[in-house]
Amino acid sequence: MTRNSLILAVAVAVIGPAALTPPAHAQTLDQRLDHVRRRHAAPTEAPRALSTRERVLQTVLHRTVDVDFNHTPVRDAFETLQTMVDLQIVVRYADDAVGHGIDPDTPIVLDVRHLPLVDVIERMLEQCEAVEPCTWQIRRSYLEIGTKARLGLPAAQEIRAYPIDDVLFQAPRYDNAPQFWLESGYGYYPPAGAYGRTYAPSSIRPSVNRPVGPGQTYGSTLGAVVPSTADRDDRAQSVMDLITDLIEPQAWEANGGTWATLRYQDGVLIVRAPDFVHRQIGGYPHVAPPAPAMTPATDADSTPTTTTAPTATGATPTP
């Protein structure tokens, strides 16, 4: 047995014959095309199922409706709206058990076509705000509508955390910029006055890594002014002041309200508030419109049509 034959026999015994098969570029064209077809025919990953809140949000944002209300009582208008969409709408009226909410007899005048549901609801609520402001919010698996005071009750408040480290970050400011003597690395210093420059005497000329102060070395980046914890807390308080001043000011406990509270802890804002306040702080997640429904084919669509030439009298003969 020759030396090459012995090496091949040992390789087959150790790593097996499968490892010695030709590479992909040695396959035939038909084999490579078949591999591409099978790879493209593989099932793709199914899209993530929407949560209950996301399905409600999808309907509110992307469902369009046509309405024609002519001095229709708001109770009847919302009942009509609910029958038009696959969504549970709970409206808090002034005549229910709690005793305060939207006046159910408020007349609604609205005539629109192909308008998103959220726009229709907000236009209706604008006509309900004669006494106090109204709004809507997503609560569990339904859409809740009413006055802000009613929707801000403790039972409707949720606790959410908002990280704000990126907002509070402040880059360090360096007050000890390094100095460089490029010639020192070669041990060469031009004579004083050369090239129009003057150099310090070699006795006081710093060299690379020569100590220049307690805990510092020449050419280091020590001496950075790092913001203190107090500075970070002050910036966090500024963010909290912006929120309580610009987002529903009457809601916050800091302003004498009872609908929402705000706390800061270790780079996180902890907010207890109803959903209509939360959405103004963090927004809603992106929800794509629902996929269009496929229209099933009918027998008429699948049956070919046959045309027959008319006769001399103009009548079409019976097939």
C-alpha cells in the first residue's frame, strides 16, 4: 500500500466517508436549484399574536366608520357606534351608580365618512365637554369613555416604570488636558529657539509617564469633572417638573390632584396614573393595521364564459 493510500484509509476510518463528499460547488445544477426551491418553500415564522390591549388599540386607530348623527343623544350615538365595530365600548354616564360622568342626553351632531374610530370618538367628546373635560382610554379588554375625573378614579390607575437614564446622562468635563512632547519618545530635544519655539530646560521638561501630581501621570486623562449624584437628582426633578406642568397638570398629587403620583428612584420614574395619562408620557406601542380579508372565489368567478356569434336575424341561439 502506498503512502497516499494509507493516509486516505486512515482519514476514512477516523472522520467517516461523509466528510469526504464533494462540496456544494461540485453538485450538479439541478441539485443546487432543488436546494434553493426547498429552502424558499420552508414555512416562515408566524407573526406574533396581539395582546388584548393591542387588539383594542388596533381597532381604535385603524378601523374606519361612517356616521350621521343629527342631534342624536350621546347614549344612542355610542350604542350605534358600538354596533358598527367589533369592540366593547363602556361609557361612564352621570346617571349610573357612581353618579358623575357624561350627560347621556347631550346632543351629538356629526356627519363623516371613512374616518378612523379614534377621530370620531374625539369629535363626539368635544361636544360633551360643556361641564367638564372628557376623554377615552384603554382599560383591560375594552375602551372606556367618560369625564377625566371619572376615568381617573383609583380603580383605573396603573403603576408603570419609565427608565430615564438616557435623559439624565451628562458627559464628564475634563479640566486636565494631556500635554505631549512628541520628540521625547526619541530622546531628542531641539535647541532653544529652534523653529521659532522655546523649550523648558531638560531638568523640568516632563517625559512620558513622569509623575506630575498626586495620583496623576503626565499625558493621562485624569482630572475629569464627573457630575455628582446631587446634579443627577436635580436633572431628574427637572424632568418630573416638565411632566407635571405639561401633562394633565390637574391630575398630579404634587399639584393638588388625586389622579396621578410621580416618584424617581435609581434612574426610573415610577408613575401611578390612569391610562389616558400614561399614553401622554410613554405613548402606545406600534400596532400595524389588520391584514385585509381575502375574498373567497365564487362559482361565477371560476366558470368560464362562452360567447356565441349571433345569427343572421340577430338572435343568439340556445347553447
